[in-house]
Amino acid sequence: MIVLCSLSKGIENAAVVCCFLIPQYEQSSICRLELRYAQKRRKPIIACLLGDPQVWKISEWVKTIIGSAECIHMQDDAESNADELVDRIE
């Protein structure tokens, strides 16, 4: 229960939610709750893909939440991806 309260307070106070996608994130029920709650609260969501897109594909439930937003592929050029992340947050 404490985790859920912390999660909801974090989302409520967030200007934007960044999710860093790896297979373990998608398999986590807490992460699923977090992303769904961010969607429900209409928080902007920025998805960052940490896994290799040739090996691992984003699951349908994540695609449903992030919509057509382009993921930032963090394993590529780290500096330009960090700049892109900052630009999207701003």
C-alpha cells in the first residue's frame, strides 16, 4: 500500500513521466500501474527504449498507453538522445 501511495503522489506531482523501457519494466505490475495512472491523470509520457529493438519489441499494453509517440532509442548516440529527452521534457 505504501508503494501505491508513493507512486500516485509521484505521478500527481510530475509535470511529465519518463518510462525507461526494458523487458522487466513491462513485466512489472507496479510499472504497469504507474504508466496507466499517468495516462489516467493525462500526464505527458516520454518513452525511452533501453533494449535492442532488433531483439525485443515493446508490448501491446505499452503501445496502447504511449500511443503514436516516438520512443527515444537510448542505446544509440547517447549524447543526442539525452538532448532529445531534455527537449521533450521542456
